[in-house]
Amino acid sequence: MLRPCIFLSLLLGGNASCSWEWAGVYHAHEGGMLTWTFEKKGTAPQYADPGMAVALRSASAATDAGLTAVKSAAETDLNGTLTTVQSGAVLSLNAAYQLQFDADSWISIFKIPVAAESNFAVFAEHFPSEFKNLMPSVMRNDHGESMSASHTAACDSDEHGHDDHDDHAETSTDRIGEVIAGSLLTALPTLVGIVLLVVSCNPTTTSFKTALHFSNSLAAGILLAAAVFLFLPEAQHMLAVGKTEPEAAAAWGSTIVAGWLLGAISHLAGDVVKNKCGAEGSGEQKDDVVAANEAENPPAPAPAKNMMWVLGIPIFCGDFCCNIADGFVLGTAFRACS
């Protein structure tokens, strides 16, 4: 039974009743037919409800702003006349439906046609987790790949009375500490490895120099393989999302050139600092007597200045920033993905 939509705003806060319980906005990279599934759950399997009201709206972007922009239209659709459909039906965007689940089957399936690089929002009377059991996700593309909502929202009303949904975690923002801790934990192995290498090895021995040669070769190969097989293809794919082909090409080329320039400038800055710190003497010309004495009795050679820190600091900072970025990506993935 659909509940009426009532908007209330109280000075000190309050609850508002709405026609939907959960909303999410999706981005479809490829055009095709999406599959939306609903499963029975429990020891005596049954659906959380025999049916569910749902509104589908086209969205301008798969963002929180894009979801909010179509909320009013979805509310209007849900409070209007709903089209009743059975399992197996094809659902169109910018329409509202009363889904009827197949009581004789463990799963009910609905289809949603979408265009490539499009966005759409779902406003549902129940949380997706109420109908997810054996399937890894409730929404899949025509390749069978799982799709997750880019942004979600939950009705603030207590009228729905649901407090045990996993989907609530998607809208929580109070776990940023876990993301930061995950980032630091990701950087920890690199820092520990550097410390152990410095403490346990004597950089003046031949064996250390030989091992360092092979270690650097191995590290260079790993970085090159990761860049060519992982980072560059994924970056090219992600940069193209929501852009036209010329815009994607411009963004891709600009980032490649900017990355090369940053490396060249960093290398040049390191050379400048190295030459500056390694310069000997004050530049004053020695008189002939001192020069003659030094020629007859040359002074003991001064120990060579160790300039490894000039290269070590940029490498340390770059590696640290890289691991921090990896940590945020991992933390966000574990936080937002099911």
C-alpha cells in the first residue's frame, strides 16, 4: 500500500513521510537491457513483500545532485497512477510501476532498457537488500556484470520502520577514520621495507651494489607492467565516462603530458639541488703560495659527500603519496561496494 507523500520542515528537526524508502542513481557505460532481480529469503523462503512500488527517472548525472534533481518528479510519479506489471516485464524510464513478484518462483526478474553512457535513478518502496539472497547484486548489465548505485539516499521517515538494512551503510559518512587508517596501513609495508633495507645493509659492499642493481631492474619492470596493463587502460576508461570522444581524448592526452612534465621537472629540480649542495669551496681564488704548498704537500682527500638523500626524499614522498592514494581507493571500495 503506497503511503502519501508529506513534506514537513521543523526548526529543530523532524521526520518526513515519503513514498519511497530507498533511492539510488546508476550510470550505464554501455547500452543494452539491464536485469533487475528480486529473490525470496529466509528459512521458509518468501519475498519481503508480494509487490513493490517503484519509480524510474532519467538523471543528468550519477551524482548526489543528479539524484536530488529528480526526487520531486519521482514523488509525483509514485503518488499518481501506477502501472501494475508482472515478473518478466520491461520497465521504461520516467514512469512508475507496481511490481508484482512471482510467488511460484524463487526469483522475479524485470528488464530496464538503457542507452550508452546514460544515468538513471531508482526510487523504491523497499531497500534492495530485502530482496538480495543468492545473487551477488540486484542490478546487472546484459553481460552479467554487477552494477552498483553511484549514490544512494534513504527516506528519513521512521514510518518505514526498517533499521537493519545493509544499504544504510552506503549513506553513512561517519567512517572516514577507517578509510584513513586503511590508507596508512597500505603505506606501512613500503616504509618498513625502506627502514629494514637501510638498517640491515652496508651500501659500500659489492654484494649490496649488485643486489641493488637487480632490485632496481625488478622494480622498474613491475612499475612498467603495472602502468601498461593496469593503470593506463583503467585511466583511459574512467576518463571517458560522461565525456564525448574529443573531450576524453583531450583529457587523456593532457594527463599523459602533465605526468611526463612533472617527472622531468622533478628530475631537473633534483639535479639542481644536487649540484648546489655538492659544490666545493667558496669560489675564492687561492694565492700562489698556498697553491704551491698544496702542490708539494697535497692535502688528504675530503670524504665524498653522500647525495643519496637528494634523490631519496623525492622518491620517498612520491611513493608515500602513491600508497596514500591506493589506500584511499581501497578504503573507498571496501566502504562503498558490496
